[in-house]
Amino acid sequence: APLVESGGGLVQPGGSLRLSCAASGFPFSRYVMSWYCQAPGKERELVASISTGGGSTNYADSMKGRFTISRDDAKNMVYLQMDNLKPEDTAVYYCKAEFSWPRRIYWGQGTQVTVSS
């Protein structure tokens, strides 16, 4: 699989998790990387994205100041550091790779994050 996520699990409110996404089979450094989440009964939504080279990042308003996206092009990895987690962060988190032209999109299989006491 081109993208494989790991690092999800059960955490108490206020806790932290670090999600990892391992990429293979495509020129990772040329792709914009993103994390999305999908809660039960809701649509998949953008959590954070990072540009090629890592110089620009973008976050959903509800995650700003709590989550940090980063990438390591030498290792073909993208990360999501999640701090001060809240119950409403409970969702399946997906890694996405996107190349603009020709358009190519890859999705990972997702990793479950559950925030509960």
C-alpha cells in the first residue's frame, strides 16, 4: 500500500498521541501530504496539510494550537502530533498524498483515535 498509518489508540482527554504515515512507491517529496479525520456519521474532513518541502502548513480551526503536522522526506514519513486531545477528536485518521499534475491521490487505510476517560 502506498500509505500506511500507525500510532492510533485510546487516550484520556488532555493526553497526546503521535500518528505516523509511511509512504512508498511514489516520489514522496513531490507530494502535498495531509491528515484527515472521519467521525462516525460524519464526512471526512481536513485536519492538517503540509506543502512539499514542509515550508507551509495548514490546520483546521478546531486543531490549531493542539496539532502539529511534519514530514521527513528522507524517511518518506509524515507525522501528526496531537496534544491536549478532546473527546470530539475521536475519529479514524487518514493520511493523504496529493500530486497536482497529473493529478494523483493516495489514501491510507486509516488509524482509529479514541479519546475517552
